[in-house]
Amino acid sequence: MAYPLHKLPNFASDPFRTWAGLVRRRWFFKGCGLGLAGLAAQTLLSRDRPAQARDQNSLAAPNPLAPKLPHFSGKAKRVIYIFQAGAPSHLELFDHKPALTKHNGELPPAKLLEGYRAAFIKPNSALLGPKYKFRRYGDCAMELSELLPNIGRVADDICLVRSMHTDAVNHAPAQIFMNTGSQQFGRPSFGSWTLYGLGSEAEDMPGFVVLTSAKGTSGGASNYGAGFLPNTFAGVPFRNAGDAVLYLSNPPGIDNQVQRESLDALAQLNQIALSEIGDPEIAARIQSYEMAYQLQTSAPELMDLGTESAETLVQYGVKDVHETSFARNCLLARRLVERGVRFVQLFHEAWDQHGNLTADIKRNAGDTDQASGALISDLKQRGLLDDTLVIWGGEFGRTPMVQGGSDGRDHHNRCFSVWLAGGGVKAGFAHGQTDELGFNIVRDGVHVHDLNATMLHLLGFDHTRLTYRFQGRDFRLTDIHGQVVQEILA
């Protein structure tokens, strides 16, 4: 029996009498008859589950990472996300502004600064001209910095988006927003959504691997975490020295046979618990133990770059196969996707140039440009670029105004640049435009939610339908926002 909201009694005044009034005899027998019978049947069936599971494999834990079909046929099958944390200056790298050089040292127009707040500097700081020259690269004549000759060599393969904008203005929330679609902790990352939607083709590797160089990200593990998704879909950080994953090697006195027997016994106990409780985290636990065992063999082989040719090492700029570097991680990313890993994310946080911009951005470009270009060329040569989506970018841009005396830039969320390659994006193409000072977007703005919607589209997903129910709500990467940027699709 339905009750109008305005006629509902006061539950707090007399809860027993109130609920007794709402619960009618006919409702009890109609609603609880099947409910009680269902509970009884569930209890009887559950008694036989452990024995049945031992007798046959019909209740074996499903593999949550098994390959799945997307909503439609996507151009991309895997992702390499090169996250240049710290916010590379679009004004020195991707968005040439001769007017900044012309007005260097002058105050920006007052009208331009209306309602504007920077992270640290006063908005009426003087304008700062670009520190490096630009030139045109490739048949597409894409204008890029002189600091990026190797990315310039693959300009005809990339799609440059100069009109990105975001909501956050400080590193940690902006990084988390870029990777999860939310500035709050606890949401699944783009990599986790990809793995949740597509599964993995790797049999002896995690479906989502994280590699770091320079220093760790301000946003930490939230940038690659699974949030409220089962932990199976979280990124697995690979270390740069020793075991690829902590505690991967067997301790003294434990050989492979003992390890295998121990894991089998543990899997049986977890399987019994899974069949009785049905908690997906138990299935994730079973999967993670088995994956760790397989990694004991596969991870050392993966990390051994000594099997690569000398020409390949020179192409990427790997000087020491054992030394941590961005170049080494780019080569590892190619090796991972070759082995069926669905999502590889590289973090390189070194771009926060509030001061010493001239020297630091040159060093950062020198550390990353060669390997970034080599990765695109290598994937293309191996026939992997067409269905591998590569993304390169940070969390926001830098101000046209100076910080740190005469050689630095503050955070700027109104416009910045990222580039993509492969996986169905339009090659040799620049999208969007900022004003003559690189301060505001004047054409074809792309919000973070739009970028995420577009990347999911390239993977074969309608971003409004790739959802997960949590606490009574269907969540998605793009929340309630986002439009696919059709102009950058091939």
C-alpha cells in the first residue's frame, strides 16, 4: 500500500506503532512468503556448495580480467598513457605565441584578468615571452618547440590538442581529476575503467602496469587506483630496481613446489569462502595470488632489456639497461603491450617550473623527447600503433605571466596542450586555438571530461554506459559530463 509523503506518520514518535500500521497482513504473506522460502532455499543450497565445488569446477572463481567485448568495435585495443606530471609549459613546447615575445615585460590587459586567480602569483604580474623558438615539423607543418625534434619527427602521426582546460589549479587535485574524472580521492582511474570494460589479454602479467621515473606524482596512488571497483582493476606499480613487484621472490627455504602447493591450498580455502559469501574481493584475491606466482617467471624476463637490439636501445636513448630512466620505461611500455597488457601508464613528474624555467624545461625535454618519439616510431614499425592509443600530457598548463623574478611560470588551468597518437585519432592534426597570449581558449575547447569520453570512445565504449553501481548510484569516468570530440577522430 502506497502512502503519500505528506501523510506518512512520524516514525520517531512511535516507531513500533508506525511500522505496524504500514505493514498489512496481506503484504506480509505476499511479500514474505516467497522471501522466507527463498532464504530457506538459499540456506539448503549453500550447504552443498563447498562439496560441489570440490567435486567439479562449476563454481570456480571467474577470471575478472578475462577479455571482454566493448559496446562497439573500437579502433584502440590498448593504451599507453605518458603522464608528464608537474604541468609542462604549453607556451615553451606546443603553443607558439609571438605576441608574448612582443609584449614581454608588459602588464597583461586588465580586462583579461577579470575574475582570474592564479595559484600563487598576483594576476597583474608581467608577461613572459617564450624561452625557446618554434619550427614546423612534418608534412603537416605542425608548429612545435625546438626542444622537441624527436616528437617533431613523428608530427605526421600525432594529434595535438591545444585547447585543453580543467577545473583544478593545484597539482594533486588536478592530477587526480585528469586520471579519474574527479578531484576527490576514491574514484577509479582511467586505466581501471579500461581494464574493467575490456579485461586483459595478458596471461602472466597484470592488465594495468604503472612505471615511474623522476619522482612520484603529487596525487599518489589515486592516479592509478581502482577506487570502488574491485582491486583486481587497479594499476600495479613495477619497481625500477630489484624485484619488479615487492616480495615477488620466494624467501629462503621456499622452493617453487612448496610455493605452488601453498597457493593451491590457499586458493581452495578462498574458493570455499567465495562460493558461500560471493564477495568479488575474494575473487580478486585469488586472481592476485595467482598473478604474483606467474610474475615470478614473467617479470624478470620482461625487465631484461638485454634481449633488445643495440639499435633499439640507441633509438630510445637507453644508455644503461639497468638504470632507471624515462627512456627505459618507454621501451618497457612497448614490451608490455606486446605481451597483452591492456593499459600501461608512465609517470614522470619533473615539470613544475615556478623558477629556473629556461634550464629545467630544456633538461626535461632532453630527458623525454627522444624516447617519446621513438615509442611512436617503434609501435608503428611493429604494426602496433594503429590499435594502440598513446596519450602524452600533464594536469594543466603554465601562466603567460612571470613567476620567480624573470624565469618561471605559475599554474594555469584555463588552457594547456596534450597530444595523442594511434588508436583511431586523426594524425598530423592540431585541434583548438588559444588567444594571442596563450591565456584563454578561443576555439574548440576540450575539457578533461571530453578527453576522457573521447578516449573511451576510441576503445569502443559509450562513456555514458560504462558504469559501476556503488552506494546506490551508477558511477562513470566522466560523471555526468563529457562529449566525444568528433573532430580529432580519424
